[in-house]
Amino acid sequence: MAEATRKTLPVPFAGAAAEVRIVVEDWPADALLEEMEITDAYDLTGLYEGVPLTERSADWPEPPSTVTLFRRPILDEWAARGDVTLDALVSHVVVHEFAHHFGWSDDEIARIDQWWD
């Protein structure tokens, strides 16, 4: 589902999105939750790790970025919501994390995307 979502990104974003690794894990690690000050693992469905394109230097190549999807929190949210398909939820999480790759902050994303309101 995540790869299918990547393939639907508009042409201006598709090339930059191709370099990002997509990983699926069952749960976020305890150390990650502690670092992010998240007390409930179910609150983290996805994570972008890397240097956003807007912060990269042409003089210094960056290692590939990674989008990690956390399967159990996604499945739990899907079951609890009951108003979206699993495919739509996964797509939403993927697009949200790719937005970080393109340089958007959570606040900027929230202004145009009111998914969780």
C-alpha cells in the first residue's frame, strides 16, 4: 500500500520521493518513544527520518531518508475509526511522512490536512 501511494505522487514530487526508503515495523521502539516524549505507542503511526530537501546542501550528499510505518498503531487506528479504508489510512500516513521529506513541518501539514480533527 505504501509503495502504491508513492507511485501516485505528482510528477514534481515523484523523483525526490523515489530516493526514500519505506520500512514497516510492528511497533516503534521504546527508545524512540522516549526520545519523542510519546507515552503511548499507538500514537505513532509513521516517522520520517532524514534531512528534509529544504535543508540539504548541494555541497554535502545526504544518506537516503527513511519513512517508517508502524503496523500495529495503524491497524488499531483503522479499527477504532471505522470510517476509512485501511488503504486510505496507510496512504494518508505515507503522504504525511513524505511531506516531512519535502520540508513541511507538522504545523504546516496540519493547516491544510485536517485528517485527525
